[in-house]
Amino acid sequence: ICSNFSFHYHANQYVQRDLPIGILGSLLACVILYVAVCLVITGMLPYTLLGEDAPLAEAFSAKGLKFVTVLISIGAVAGLTTTLLVGLYVQSRLYLGLGRDGLLPSIFSKVHPTLHTPLHSQIWVGCVAAVLAGLFNVHALSHILSVGTLTGYSVVSACVITLRWSDKATNSRSLGKISIWQEGVFCLVIVALCGFIAGISYRFSYSIAFIIIAFLIATVGSFSLLYRQVYVPVDPPRFSCPGVPMVPIVSVFFNMFLFAQLHEEAWYRFVILSLIAVGVYAGYGQYNAVPSTSDHSSVAYHGVPSEAP
């Protein structure tokens, strides 16, 4: 949900008002519907008797309401179709942005003169989706999707913190040869590693002491990010992530905790895809990236504009 909003928020005229309403409203609606459905099916049938593939259909079949399973199947197909279309829409805009930044060939940044849509990016995304769907099973693709989602959200949360830091080039509060900015990045890495270690300890039923120690170390790193760093206020006041840096820190910790719960195959695929991405950047992106016009000593943080340009 969040990624869908973030990639096409610029199409809205009243972003400052509609973006938080859209994100929070969608999340709230999904939570209410999910909890309500879970309460209904567990009331119909004990959860131990529900299968993993189609628990909703199995619950109605067990009560002799097999005709309802047909409606559920139709709804599932409609839901998957909607999700697929939204995913293709979002990914094409992602390639559009990468093409404009020079991280990918400029063909991805081309926009149709009449439809004003990223034509080449849309064709590329559709072809890749068709190849993946034809050559891989859903179980294997789900591993890639899960690890990519958790990694992406962790990186975004870390960027929300770093983009708020002030005076990145100054060493007035540094510890020896380590600048205050380097100290903050180190603390973020520590928080992420602690979340991963806590997740591994929970997954393999290690001693709870490992989880407690990892949580305490992450807490120390969080205090460093909270009190050692200087954060830039959003000026003029606009909608931005509240609770910085604590909300993003908690997000990084628990995203890495969930990352540790994934199957080992997901980790292998993550490493392979990461190496491919680094290779593309090393071979093309770093030489063709559009240079930033901002001062490198301090990256300005911008809230969501109240009106589209």
C-alpha cells in the first residue's frame, strides 16, 4: 500500500491532505477486514483444521456451503488481477524514475507524447512479469517478493533518518576520527544487525538471553541516534514522517527481525539479486547518474508538497 502511494503521489493535486488520509485509511481498512475475516473463519472451524492454501474456502466447505467457495474463488481472481495491475503500474514508475536519474538507460525515461505514460518502462515490466510467471512457481516468487519488500522498507526507514540529519560534514561532535554522520550510520547498521540476530534467535529457539542482549544493544544505538544527531525541522511545515527517529528505528529493527524468519532460499535470492543490482550500478549507473545540484555537505529534507507542480 505504502509503495503504491509513494510512486504516484505526484498525480494528486492535494498531496499534503490526501496522502496521509490515503495511507492510514487504507491500512485501517485492511486491518479491520483482515481481523474480521479471521474471527469469522476461526469461529466456523478450529484453526488447527484450516489449511494454509485456501483456509477461507475450506471453512465454508466444511459447513456445507460449497457454493460460497465459488464466490470466494471469483473474488480471489479479481483481487489478484487488481494487485497485478497495480504492481505493474508502480514498477513502471519506478523504472521511469531510475531512467530520469541516469541509473538505467534513458529509454526507460521516455514518456508517450499523447498518453503521457512511461511506455517503454511499462512494456519492459510486463515482459519481465510474463517471463517470471511462466518460468517460476508461485512459491519461489513469494520468497523474492517477501525479502524485497522487507529490505525496501528497511532502506526507506533508514533514509528517513539520514535525510533529517543536519551538518553532515562537520566534526564538531565527532568521536576522534569518526564523524557524527559516520557514527549515525554505524548505529543504524547495529540496530539492523540486532534485529536480524534477535530474529535468528527466535526462529531457531535459542536462549532468550540472545534476544534480550540484541534488544539492549539496539536500544543503546537508538539512544545515540536520538541524542547525538541533530535533526533538521521541516520548513515550511508539511506532512512528513512523525516520530523521527524512533518510528523508523523500530521499523528497521522489526523488518530485519521478520527478514530472519524467511526461508534460506529467500536469503540466497536476495544475495544474487543484490549482486546483480550492484553490478548494474557499478557498470552503468555510477557513470551516467544525473549529478545532484544540492550541497553535498548537507542534503535538504523536503516534506510532501501541498500542491502538485
